[in-house]
Amino acid sequence: MSLYDIKFERMDGSVTSLAEYRDDVVLVVNVASRCGLTPQYAVLEGLQRRYADRGFTVLGFPTNQFLQELSTDEKIAEFCSATYGVTFPVLSKIKVNGRHAHPLYTALKETSDADGHSGRIRWNFEKFLVLPGGDVQRFTPQTEPDDPAIVSVIESHLPR
């Protein structure tokens, strides 16, 4: 099974997959509303607005595995909209670690970051850049979404 075949649920209950974004650069991020890193939502939204018309999107996957997410998809959606003006897709809440980890995260976690870490998601806002063709690059939670290491990869894979 390809990364593009793995289904996930939108907050409205409909199902999609990365196949919808096969030709795009996608930044997959496990997000949370009550985390010290939550202000990264603003930076993620900035990237979305800057590059969306060139084939880029952020996909936010809320998780409460670090006990910092709101209780329902509806509350998460309201928080994202009201607090950060989020326009990128924020999907239905999932698990990113453990036996019940979502299959998308099981596949993404096989990728190592620059420090050689693969496997377990360490914290909220860990980032996976999925490039056209399915190559994946992983970035730590503390790496800001607009870090030059991320932006240079985004820009090098988008049409001019």
C-alpha cells in the first residue's frame, strides 16, 4: 500500500487520502490546541497563504496523545478558525503513536529526521513534508514551519 492509498477522515466525516494531493507538496503536522507550540498554527497558516496557489497545502492532524487537545472536532475547528484564522484542512482527531496509531502516521514515522530519529512521534507539531512522488522529509516539533530547511524544500518542489 502506498502512502497515497491510506484513507483518513475530515472533520465533516467524509474520507480522503493523500492521493487528493498527489502532485502537491504537503506538510503533514500533528497539532494540538493547548500546547506551548500551538502558536506554530500562525506560521503554518502563513505558509498556506504564501504557497497554496502554487500546489502546497498544510494538513493538520489533531491528536490528544500528549493530553493537550480539545475534546471534540467541533471545538478544535472553532479554536483554529477563531484563534488563528486557519484555512488549511484540519482533519478529524487521530492517534499518532501506539497500537492504535493511524496508518498514515505508522507509515510517516518510518522516515528519519536530520538527527536520525525515526519511529515514535515525540511531541505535538512534528512535521512531515510529503513531496510529489511520495518522498518524505521529517522535522522536529521545535523546528518552526518557516525554518529555511523546510521552506527551501517546499520552494524547490513547487512550480515557479
